[in-house]
Amino acid sequence: MSGENIETIQKNMKNLFEQFYRKSKSESLRDIFREAYGSDYPEEANPDGFVSNTDLQNIVDHLNVGSGDRIIDIGCGRGGPGLWIARKTGATYLGIDLSENAVKQANERAKAFGIKGNVRFESGDICSLNIPDNSFNGAISIDAVSFIPDLPKAFSEISRLLQPKSNLVFTTWEKKKVVKIKDYRRYLLNSGFDIKVYEEVNDWERRQREVYEKTIKLKKTLIKDMGRDGAFGWILDAKTFLPGLKDSRRIFVVATKK
């Protein structure tokens, strides 16, 4: 993929997410997730993705950070899951997202978590961050990696930012492209990571299918609650990816910088 194509995709992605995060997440959408996830729905984190309580705890368990350490969150969105992880670990936290609307809402949410002094959110591109080498003891990314158009550059940049022996922990999807399943392992290995965990998330497809089906069914309600622009991203996502769920895998990954 040429640099010009990547730049165009990145610009379009930013515009889409600015629109997506224009308004706060609606209670109608939150109810859809509550019904699909039951007791595993992370109520306080109130994520914009498909992360569960189990996923969040697994991220904390594998991140291996604590008070005095620093973590970076790639594609933090409105910040709920990252704030939950930051408070759970006690680590200083930096959330990065393309969307300025998301970052604005994330900084507001930080106040509700009571850890404002230890967290910061900034708008930026993971492929070109003006941050010194070896600045972090851990990195996380929740349901965001699949939206990055230049994966080799992104994983190389994450590796640069991490101290040796630090972990990158993320959730994302592998999706079938023509006859090949997209596999992130080669990008990680080429960027100086050892892969510790690479596994499919339990029960992800049933939950995601239920969320998508109800999103389509209740699209008029979501548009009323969120506005057409706010609901557009969810409705488009549901219509686009629901038919291909059977050919996808949601994965949980732990990779250690050498």
C-alpha cells in the first residue's frame, strides 16, 4: 500500500471517528450490550467496543505493571476501559486516539474515575508520535488495531516506545481477505516482539452477532437517541460486518518486546 493511499485512509478514518464520537454513547446502545453480555458487561468502563469484564481483567493480569509504571493506550476512544485498567494497576496512563471528540470526552470521564492526576488523553496517530524511546512499561489497545492502515509502522512505533521486556496486550479481529486470514503475528515478530499469548476470545461471536442484529433492528431508536451522525457508525459497522462474522476471529494477544 502506497504512502498516499495510507494517508487517504487515515484521513477518512479520522473523519469517520470524529462523527462517531460527536455525541455520548446512548443508553439504548448500552442496553443492547448489557443484554448481549449479561454479568460480563463492564458497566463502569462503558466501552465503545466489544470488550468484557473478563477481557479487562485478562489485560490487567498480563500487562504486569503497577504503581510507578507508565502505560500507553492505542485507540483509547472515550477512555472507559483504559481508565479502568489504569486505576486497577495504579500505573500512569496516556490514551491516544485519532478523534479529538473522543479525547475531549475521555478527559471528562477521567474526573469521574477519580484519577485525573495520573492520566492524560491526547489526539494523535500511533505511527507518528513525538514521544521519546522506551517511555512506557506497557501498552494496550482494545478493538482498535484492525483500523490501523499501516500495521508494520504502527507495531514498530509501539516497540520503540516500550522498554525492553515490556508487554503489549491487545484485542482485535482477524478477518478473511480473499483466501487468507489476516494474521498479526508476522507484524509483531518483525517489530521485535516475542508472542506469549495469541488466542481466540471465548464466546465473542454470539455476543457480537447479538449486538449487531439488535443494532439493525433498533436503528430508528438509536438514531433518535444519538442523532443520525452518532448512530451512523454503529449501524454501518453492523451491516458491514454481520455477514462475515463466521469468517472472523476475535483474538486476545500478549507480546513482549525483546
